[in-house]
Amino acid sequence: MRGYKKPTVSIIGASGYSGAELTKILLRHPSVKLENLYAHTQAGKKVSDIYPEIDTDMVYAPYEGDVNTDIFFLALPHGEAHTIVPELAGSGKLVIDLSGDFRLKNTQEHLQYYGKEKDPKAVLTYALPELFHEEIRQAKAVSNPGCYATAITLGIAPLVLAPLKDAGVKQVNCTAVSGISGAGRTAKVELSYSEMNNNVRAYKAGLHQHTPEILQALGTDSINPAFGFMFTPMIAPLVRGIYTVLNIQLEKHLPVSQIRAHFSDFYRSAPFLRIRETMTEVRHVTYTNFCDVHVAESAKNGSTVIVTAIDNLVKGAAGQAVQNMNIMLGYDETHGLLL
Ligand SMILES: NC(=O)c1ccc[n+]([C@@H]2O[C@H](COP(=O)([O-])OP(=O)(O)OC[C@H]3O[C@@H](n4cnc5c(N)ncnc54)[C@H](OP(=O)(O)O)[C@@H]3O)[C@@H](O)[C@H]2O)c1
């Protein structure tokens, strides 16, 4: 447990959607004490003023430094964490950052997809537990994956990182639907009820910032990728959920049963990964930290369809962040996360 009795945790960016989900999980986590909730424009308000469903009398405070907390979660917009994380990590705190600031190793890709220069040293352990458990266990500061990146990478990884004989991946085309909470709590006209009710909209086709993140997690990059990759995200009138349809072209045909068995074997030690015999659905994973995966079809030409589903605010953000904290502290990774 890294020498802590009962570690204290604080959230910077606690008043947003990911911060609220973290608050709920950490309040009921049996082995940590939730110490401080930091906010920006909402500082001074009670948690219950914004989220009456959260049973606490805690009040949001402005973040002006904090030497007493052991573990920090940062749930800030991209670009706001890059000075705070090094300060906290440098003073010996454990840090889990939910933004994209520390995910990409390639500064050229970061500039291309986030529109910001970054220090080449601003990279943390990429904390996707199903793939990088040992690296996370040893890390003091980690970068929590993006929500689309989590659902998509987990659906491709067994075929790319442990390819079946003569059946390497040639091309991946993925479409993915996100619920509206994926864009955060700040109001945006194009995401308002009158724009999104009874509507679905694709956006950033081939240009979404999770594209290089997915490829990096799979051991390649977007500038010179080892296989073709196209990602088209879509927004739909759900509050929560990520639903991905991955069309993966393999070098040869493999029966669905063999691919399913391979996925089950690859994820045999992953408690939050469920290989489903039947079609995955968003409602099967909402409010949980599970990622459901279904191998749907495999055509004679090697084209294979995998469907995955997660809750963007739990496995795609706060739940996965707590899963990472558990691993960093040496707890069982499911600790405090199973309902
Ligand atoms: N939403 C998701 O599904 C999801 C999934 C994975 C990762 N993430 C990532 O998690 C992070 C938080 O996302 P979110 O959706 O929870 O966002 P959000 O709902 O918009 O919340 C943002 C939080 O950051 C605070 N904040 C905003 N501007 C700030 C500034 N200039 N300085 C300091 N604090 C500031 C806000 O405080 P006030 O409200 O007090 O102003 C709020 O607490 C983002 O990096 C996002 O990409 C989100």
C-alpha cells in the first residue's frame, strides 16, 4: 500500500461531469478518504447545489496548492493540467490525470490533434489497465485514457498485440457513438436538446484527437501507421455511453469462435472486460466500470466485426481512474468499483 494507512484523495476539477463521477465513487471507496474538492467557477458552492444526488456536505474550493493530500485526480479541460501535474508529482504525490495533456509521446501529433505545442517530457504512463497493468503498478503519475480510446483500443488490442498466425491486421475502420456527457458539463449550442433530440451527427471524421492515442497504445503512430486506421465518431442523444463498431480487415479469414476464444484468453486476467456471446448494448454497461466486447461476424474475406460498449464517465473516465489508483496502491483493481 506504498506506506499509507488510509490515503487521502482530492479532485481538481471536481465540479465537472468526470469530477462528479469521481466524487461518487471515492465517497464510497472503503480504503481512501476524500479530502478536498477543487473547482473553478463553481468554487464556494456546495456539492449538493449542483449535484443533489451526491450525499455529502462538502463544498467546492478554489485550488491554490495542497500539501496534505496523498493522491490527486485531475479532471480539468485539456491544457489546464500541464503545470499542476509536474508540481504535484515532483512533491511526491500520486497523480491520475484525466486530460489529454500527458498522453501522446509524439509532440508533432499532439500539436496536430490538440493545436498546442508540448514539452517532449510531458508524457506519463498510459494507464489502460488491461494492457499496461505492470507499468501502472510501478508509476507515481499516470495519464488516464480517453473514453473513445478505451472502448476502441480494447476491441482491437488482442488482434494487433497478440496476432493469430498469418492473420495480422491490415485495416481498421471504426465508427463510434458517444453520449452527450462526453463533451463535459459546459453548455454548447450544437449539443443542446433542440439540436440533438431525435438526431445523430458524425464529426471530426479521421481527425479526432483519440486517433493517435489509440495507435500509440497499439504500438504504432498516426504519421506512419503499421496498419490502415480510420475513426469516425458520432454524437447521439444519450446522456452516457460509448458504442463502437470496429470493422477489422485481417490477412486471412478466421472463424468467429476462434476470435472469441482468443479475446477470452487475452483478457483472462482483466476483471472489467466481459467477452459477450450476444450483442453488446450500451445499457448493459451504464453506471458500471465494465467494457463489454462481442465478436459479431467474420466474413470469408477476413473482414471481422467487433462491437464494444462502455460508460464514458465510468470505464471511460472516473471508474478507470479509480481502477488505476487501486493498482498504484496495490489494492485489488476492482476495490470500491463493483456495485
Ligand atoms: N466527459 C467524459 O466523458 C470524459 C471522458 C474521459 C476523459 N474526459 C476528460 O476529463 C477532463 C474533464 O472532462 P469533463 O467532461 O468532466 O469536463 P467538465 O464537465 O467540463 O468539467 C471541467 C472541470 O474543470 C474545471 N475547469 C474548467 N476550466 C478550468 C480552468 N480554466 N481552470 C481550472 N479549472 C477549470 C471546471 O470547474 P467549474 O465547473 O467550477 O468551472 C470543472 O470542474 C477533460 O480533460 C476530458 O477530456 C472526459
